Amino acid sequence: METKPIPAQNNQGIALREDYATISLMHYAQLLNFMGPFGLIVPLILWSGKKHEIKDMDTHGKQILNYQISLLMYSLIFFFLFFISFILTFIFIGFLFMFLLILVAIPLALLNIIPPILGGSAAGKGKYYKYPMTIRFIK
């Protein structure tokens, strides 16, 4: 006699379906950050709409939102420091600080590109990807 695994269920007792394509899409949607706040909004909409229907959507969605909120925080700090540096360039001490900030901007831009691609690729294979430098706001 062969036993079949019990499908995952949500808290209403409804069986969850596996849909790694939608989870991958949620990861890849973060690349919309370069077109405004859509890199946060689109995954939020996908996560909130499908977390009770798709297996592992809740886990991936929380990870993505925590990562996007962390990146937003890092970007706001960067732009605040860039603004201060811009003001200090009129006093001629901001040029060095602005140069250092440009060196920080390159890894920050890469953090907006590379991890979402790696996360989408891992999700397409049914695996979980842990984003770097993520602060857990949503548990």
C-alpha cells in the first residue's frame, strides 16, 4: 500500500497548491524598483493576494518584503548622506565624502539587481533564497 503525502493546508483547511512560477514572478517583480516604488508594491500585492492559496508564498513574500523595506531604509540613508555631501561641496570638504558615497552606491545598486534574480531562480526550482543584509520587520 502506497502512502501519499498530505498536501499543505492553510488555516481554513483548504489545500494549498504549488505554484513556483508565481513565487518566481514575485521575486523578479522586485526589479521594478528602477521604475519607482513598484518593486515593493507588486510583490506586496502578489503576496497579500495569494499567500492563502499557494504553498510557500507566505514565507517567500515575507522575505521579499523584509528585503525591500531594508533596501528602502538603506537607500533613504544613502540619499540623506548624499544631500549633506552635496551641500558640503560648496565648502569644498564634500568632494571626498561624495566620492566615498559613489563607492557605496555601486554595491547598493547591485543589491537591487542580483539578489532578486538569484531569489527568482531559486524559487523556480522550489528552493528558498535568503536575501543578504535583510532586517526582519515582518515575522
